Amino acid sequence: RCFGEWEGLNYGELRTRQSDLCRETGLDHFDVRPPGGESYPDVWRRIDAFVQHLESLTEPAVIVTHGGTGGILLALLVRGTVETARSFSFGNTAVTEIERRQDDSCYKIVRLNDTSHLSPSLAAA
């Protein structure tokens, strides 16, 4: 997600500015767009072409992404809505595995937010 003029701010400052903008606009944090940046629906539209590419692949693929975009990507792949993305959260270096079913080309979630590869102290962080 592009944060526009807010790029480079720490998460605390981003949250504060986003909350302020939500109050000013009456929009929820999912729909608010930082100045020069993207809302989550904007990201949804932007990565739709990538999803179309993924669906054309015949071999397994590995995707590395940040959590917010990962949630949107997963929602797109399971044929949810942009609001479905709110249901997914990911820890740092978490592994999510999906599989495309042969019978109908729909995706199913095999593993979600798996951090079992981390030591217990890192998994809790």
C-alpha cells in the first residue's frame, strides 16, 4: 500500500494521522486514502491484474508481501470482497499456503499465518 505523503512515518504516527483523517472525512480506516496514497480498495484494484496472472500459472508460485496487501491478495484469491481482507492478519515471516482446486479452480486455504518455523520468543513478537 502506498502511503503517499505519509511514506516513511512510523506506524504510531501513521495510525494517528489515519485516525485524524477518518474523523475529518467520516470514512473508516479501510476506505480512507492518505494524501497522494492508496486506500485498501485502491490496492484491491491495483493487484487484480496480478491475480489474473497468478490464475494463468500452471506451476506452484511463491509470493512475498506485506500483511495488508497479503490480506487483500488472499481475499481476492478466495473470491471474497475487499472487506474480507479484514479477516486476515499475518505475523512477521508468517507462512500462508493456498491451493487451487482442480475441479473448479477456486482456492482453498491450507495454512494461514503459520509461524511454527520461528522460535517461541520470535513467534510472540
